[in-house]
Amino acid sequence: MGYLSFSHCRDAIILVWHQKKIGIDIERIDRDFNYEKLAKKYFLESNRSDNTRSLTKNSVLNQWCAIEAAIKWDHGKLAKDIKEWQYFEGKPRIFHKKNKVYLNLTQINFYKWTISLAYKERSNFRYNILCCSKII
């Protein structure tokens, strides 16, 4: 019946169901974190500038979100695989260095969140987002 992937943050949960293998991640755009430290510690050298001052919180958050979606596609482990994925800012692809796997990537900014979808097959990938704020 297809593949499921889901993610959550403090005020949202997202679920994707597709006939092909897929990974998804969601993060709040206003998430508070030390993006320079995260970039220095985890991301491949080719993913970031040598001058960390040129990094922005948004670019690091988008990279984090994309890599998490790819790890979910691969059924990997964050601690083991985070350094293996290479993100190309502004390009719709992500690459696993060790396994030599390219994935397609769709990144969406929606309201308060950034959402990443990682998938193998090239297709006319369309998405529908159902959104609901607090359910009381």
C-alpha cells in the first residue's frame, strides 16, 4: 500500500504516504539553536563555507531538515549517517557519500515550518498539505 514517513516538532506533526519510498522532516523556522556550532561539528566540509560567518541560521536549518529526511528515507541512524549526506544548497538533490546514492529533494517553507521530502524516483511529485492548528 506504499510507504509512510513522519516527523514532528513542538507544535506540528507531518505524515507523508507515497507509493515509493520517501523520507520527511519538519522543523520550526524560529527554532533556537547554535547553527554555527552544528555546521562545524556535523556537516561535510563541502557543505559549508570555510568562513562560518557566511552561514545563516536558515541555510543550516534547511540542510539539517534535508539530511534528516534523507536519513529517514534510508532508514539510517542520525548519529551514524549525518556526516555521510552531502547537501547542495539551492539544488534539489542530496548525496550519500559512502553508499553513492543520490536522492531528489523537495523543500517547502510553509507558515512557521520548513519541510523536506527525500525520494529516489524522479517524477512529477505533487503534494497536498493538510494543516490544522491546535485541536481543542
